[in-house]
Amino acid sequence: MKRLTWIVPTLYIIFLMLPIYWLVNMSFKTTNEILGTFSLWPQNFTFDNYIKIFTDRTWYQGYINSLSYVFMNTVISVTAALPAAYAFSRYKFLGDKHLFFWLLTNRMAPPAVFALPFFQLYSASGLFDTHLAVALAHCLFNIPLAVWILEGFMSGVPRELDETAYVDGYSFWRFFIKIFLPSIAAGIGVAAFFCFMFSWVELLLAKTLTSVDAKPIAATMTRTASTAGYELGLLSAAGTLTIIPGAFVIYFVRNYIAKGFAMGRV
Amino acid sequence: MAEVRLQQIRHSYNPDAGEKTEYALEKIDQVWEDGGAYALLGPSGCGKSTLLNIVSGLLQPTEGKVLFDNNDVTSRTPDQRNIAQIFQFPVVYDTMTVYDNLAFPLRNRKMGNAEIEERVKTVAEMLDLTASLNQRASGLTADGKQKISLGRGLVRSDVNIMMFDEPLTVIDPHLKWQLRTKLKKLHRQVGFTMVYVTHDQTEALTFAEKVAVMYEGEVVQFGTPEELFLKPNHTFVGHFIGSPGMNFLPCELDGGFPVFNGNRIKISAPVSQPETTKKMELGVRPEFVKIDANGFPVNINRIDDVGRYKIVKVENSGHYFNVYVPEELEIPSENMHVSFDPENTHIYCDGWLHDKKESS
Amino acid sequence: MIARVTNQKAWFMVLPVILLVAFNAVIPLMTVVNYSVQETFGNNVFFWEGFRWYEEVLNSERFHASMLRQIIFTSIILLIEIPLGIAIAMTMPRKGLGATLCLVLMSLPLLIPWNVVGAMWNIFALPEIGLLGHVVNSMGIDYNFTQQPISAWITIIAMDVWHWTSLVVLLSYAGLSAIPEAFYHAAQIDTATKWQIFRYIQLPKIKHVLTIAILLRFMDSFMIYTEPFVLTGGGPGNSTTFLSTDLVKIALGQFDLGPAAAMSLIYFLIVLLLCWVFYTLMMRNEEQ
């Protein structure tokens, strides 16, 4: 009985890989071949779909846009969250518990509720169709998450460390940057990972707040699906490319994945 | 209860490394008598937990045999060996009551309810847990939970040996003493063979009748607390036991007597010249160093006043050692001389006690 | 550890966070509340409507239908993903290359943009072209998720299980890894069965992570929009139109500001209420 337990994770992983394999399979076929024959691997292997994406500005710009605002959001979220998390972890102040809870409720907000209001708000602020708009919009749910994660990690660092630094003559900011941050490096990594993840995958708000200049790759893809009517090969290639940044990030944090979930809050 | 024999145990966590195999346990040969109280004492990494897990069956030794009452149990799993083990931190089934926790092993062994109740109540009484029997186990303090762990071992009548792996680690200091005394009392009441693993010499020396001191995978001495104190087999035992530990000074042999820095030191009987020695030392505990005007001169380096006695750190020819001076005695401000008690001065060759007498 | 110090200056440290979140939360919400009690015929002219929109929404068949579909969907999701996630976490290797490989591969679905997930499954499940569609149909089963509501439901559920079970796995895995070996040793010595070990050691010890997993899955499945929208567009008909899909249709599609706003608030309040219930249950569990 013990011998066979490896079957469960194996079957699950196969299940996970099937749609991805199919997507990659299609990305190397022409749309004609896809519609014409059914085959487990490309009969006429072609790079055409990928070439189109790498050379057509409307396509590759989408990736650049997406990566830009995701990066911006991660930086903004984590940077703003750090002092706040520190405050929650170390200090008692008027309304602190309520503030924390209010922050968490924003993570529970249905994006659909905010689609229209955001559209109006960001248009009115003149930020419509900018990377900054999406980066800021995603702060709504990423900042609470970052604060939550960081506060958990920070609480694991004894206050004695802070006290010792002050006694040793460090000013607050010098202590914070040179001593404190390195001690929660793993926490910063986990928070950044989750900010990246939620911002990278989110579509509704990203699409609502952009039209041409800051259009994310997701929007380009959905537009293609509806207007040009099923350029399946191209879509598959575009989709496959979106998996790559995620795969990279996972690879880099692979040693922290389980630990990251475990530490801090969990 | 059973007699436990360990024969030629060697263990490596990496047995396929060929030449470079590192052994966590070098060569263990031990006999623990039925109903005895023993301790495995040693610093972190010396192999004591490994040895414990081999006895309990959680680990299979690379070489050697484990025998309970002359039955070879080496290949048996823990549940087949009828052992009880208490771990470093409390292991309780949080969702069950204290009663159910204690009854758990008995229920799994299909014992009748009436019998279970009797045994659980008896053990609860022994451990002062009767009041909390119906409480949820998760609500108890650390020492309460350890008592539950202890109780689960005591409820069973078929326990061959009961093993403790640093059980007082998470207990508050002022409760440690209480639990320690309780353990000793329990041993007298129940009569199981008990083995207590620790790195704390006080725990080991107060609990056990005989202590096995372990160092780097070997048992360097197996003896009563007195033996360990008065006649350490190995310099490590001398260092580890006693506070401060034994003094060691380099020496040479002249006519069977040690000579330190030109001073002849008296010992109870002359020893033979050892075959090949890289390092020869004489060892003497601070308690057996006397201020003696007829001794050899030393310079005072430091005096630590501990209250009822003082520890004086002295120096001669670049070597430092400690002298235990009772409160009443005066320490000369200059020209201090010391001598060693001949009965309790020993010679060590390459770390091991050398007391082979001169063959006539 | 030294207790927290009272320091009102801490407000400066939380200021950036408050500004950023409030900008995104307070202003839009105020806008929504505003719209929800007014009527407009364009040109920025508004008329007070009171609670009319709320009544309309709460009484509308359409809302009830979406709500019902949403509840059924979320329930099925939770019933599948939670036990499945725990089971997988329990059978995964604990350390070594196998463990890392498993974790990396299992995390992959979590980092794929949601529209790609929908598109991927769309292509995967198409009757002739997709691997799944082709295989199922060639086994004699008539399967077409673009035309049959049941097939659409099954496909959406399969997609969500594919997408999110790994989250439950990762959380459970972390929880299980935190259980010290000594517990398993003690259980072995107590001759406990595998089921007893699960019930008395593993399950209690992962209660905390499990509650978080259930909370997250509940919330996110209740708010789901992109994946089902890309996969089925809410169809065939509106058989797979859940709450968010419906809301976006009304808000961004029809620009019915009033009803959309009212529905938004009702929706938000329901989510908050359910989360609050969960959160309280979780905290109560902790105290025990």
C-alpha cells in the first residue's frame, strides 16, 4: 500500500501537464493544420506563430506592458507595505486592529465590483491607459496581502534586535535598512512573489484600465480571439509565452515555496 | 521489563560511502540490566539519540544486534518491540482528552474497558493527572503534556524498556527539578528498565544508577556517578563531568611517576611506560588540588568566588588549571604552592586512562 | 519577546499604504454607492432613486439565477478541491529532488494568467480539435461544451480544479511538513493505524492552514470571472453565468449604472459577510 502512494501525485501532475502540453503542441502548428488534422505532435513543425509574436509590435508590446506594470506594482506594494507591516508588528496605535482588518477586507473585494468605478476614477485622474494605472489598481489587493505576509515574518524577529541596534547608536532608518530588512529577506521574497503572481494573472482590471498604450498581453490575446476569429496557432504561441515568466519565478523560489507558505502567517 | 544487550553496534547514516563512511556510532557494546536506571550522557552530536533510536527500532543499525532478554529484536519495528519512548517535546493527541490519550495505546491493543479504566486511573494517580483526566490534552502546560507522554508509556504492562530523549528540554527550569524527582520515584515504583538520554550532567547523574558517557560515537565510560567523578576513563569524561571539569597538564614519565615542568608528582602507585604515546597528561580534579607549602609554585591568575567555595585559576609554565578552595581557607596573596592528592591523580595517554602498574 | 509599544507616530509608517489602498477602495466605493441610489439618462444628469435599484436587483430572477449557479459552483469546487488537495499533499514525497520537482510542477498552473487558463482549456476541450474533446468524443460520449450546459459545467469545474487545487496542496503540504517526526514515531510506538494517525495527528495539526485554504478558495471561487468567461462566455445561453460574469455584463456591457452599482454592493456585502463568518469560526478554533 505504501509503495503505491506515489501514483497519486504522479497522476495529478500528468493531469496538470496535459493542457499545457496541448497548448505547446498547437503553438508549433499552423492554424490550418490545427483545424485540419488531429495529431499529438506537429506534422509540419513551424515557428511561424512565435516569429509573428516576436516581430509584430502589437504582440510583443503586450508582454512588455504586462511585465512593466507587474514589476511596478510589486515594487510599489512591497515598498509601501514594509513600513506599515513594521508598524503593525511593533507598535500599538489608535485603531490599529481595525485598520488591519479593513486592509484585509480589500483582498476580499470582487474585482467585478470595481471594474466600472476604476474605469471612471482612472479616466478622471488622467491615468487611463498607463502602466501606472494598472500598477496602482492592483495595489488594492496586493498591498493588504503584502502587509499581511510581511507582518507575519516581522513578528518572528525579536524586538530585542531593534533595541540592541538603538543602543548601538543606529538611527531608525539605518537600522531598518541595514539590519532589519536582511533578517526578513525570505519574507520580502515571499511577499514579492505573491504580488508578482496576483498582478501577473489578473485580467479584468488590467483590461478595463488600458486600451492601446499599456495594453497587457491578455487583452491582445482576447482581442485576437474575437476579432480575427480563432487564429488558434498564434493564440497558443502567445499563451505558451505567458507561462514562461511564471515558470522562471517558480524556479527561482523553488526552495522557498513550501517554506514560504509555512512561515509567517501559516 | 527486560535486559537489553547491545552487541557490536555500528551505525552510519551514509553506509554506501565506502572508505569515507562516517560512523555516527563506532562500536557499542552495552548490557543494561533488567529494571535498571541508566543514562546516556554526552554533548550534541555524540550519537546518543542515534543509539536511542536503534534501541527503540526507529533506526536499523548498519551493523550489530539488539537483544531483549536474549531475543534478537534488531529487525523488529518499534511496535513489535514493546518499548516506550518519551521525546524532547511533548507528543500528545491534541483533540483527545487526557483520559483518552492515556487509554489510546491500550485500546489499540484491544484491552477491555474495565481494565483500561483501572490502569489509566492508576497511572494518572502516579503522575498527579487525576484532576485533569477529562480535560482536552491541548489545554495542558508543557510539563503536563510531558506527563501525558510519560503516562502513555506507563499504562502498558508489557514495556521492555522505557527511553527518554532529553525530555526536560521544554520544561520550565523550576519545574524540571520536580519532574526529575518524580521520574526517579516512578522508576522505583514501576521497575521498568529505563534509559535517559541527555547532555545535562546533573540530570544524568541524579537519575541513573550507571551512566554511559558518549563521545564521538563511542561509549568512553560506563560507570556509577562516583566512578565517573573519581576515576574518569577518558579525558573527555574528566572535562565533561564536574564543574569546573578536571584539570589536565602535560607531563612525562620518570620511573613510573609523572613529572610536570620538572616537578615530580606523587601518585598512589607507579605506572608502566606505555608503548607509543603521542600525548601524555596527568589529570586531577580541582577538588583534589591542595594549597601546600611543600608543593610546587604557581601564579594566581583569577579568583572566582562562588559563595561556599572559590575557584582559583592558577598558572605554571604557561599552563593553567583550577583549584577548589573552601570558603574558610585563606588564599596566600603571593608565593602560592600546590600539591595534588596522590589517590586522585591519574595519568592519561592519548586521552585514555593509563593505570597499568609497573610490572616487576 | 518585548510587547508592542504604544506609539501614535506609527501612523506615518502606515500612511503610504492607507493612501494607496484608500485611493483604490474608498473613492470607487463611494462612486458605487452614489450610483446605486441614482438614475441617469446620460449627460451626467442624475435623479435620486432611493432603494429602487436594490429592490430591483434583489427581486430579479436574473440575480437569483446567477446567485444559485454561483452557490452550486462554489460548493462543488470546495467539495472536490479541499479533500483532493489534502490527499495529494499527504502522498507527496517529503524531501529530496522528488519533493522539489513536485512542488515546482504543481505550482505552474497558479502562475498562468487567468485568461490563458481559460483559452488553454478552451482549446483543450474543443470537440474536434482539442485533446480532451477529441478523446472523449471518440469514446462514444457526445461532448461539446459550447452547446451543452452540462458539458460546459463539467469543463469549467475541471478547469478550476486544474487551476487551483495546487493552492490547497501547497498549503496542506506546508502544514504537514511542520509536524515533527516525533509525533509519527510516538504513534508508531502506540500502534496507531494510518487512519488514526490522519485523524488524531495530521488533521488537527493542519487545521490552521486548512482553514486559510478553504477561506481563500471560497472567496476566489465566489468572485471568479476571467476563466469561465474566456472558456464559455457565460454560455451556452447563460448556463455558466456566475455572479461576477453577470455583474460585468450589466456594468460594462450594458452600462446600467444603477442596477450594476446596487448589485455590486449586495455582492460585496455577501462576500464580506461570509468571510466574516469564516474568519470568526477560524479564530474561535484557534482559541480552543
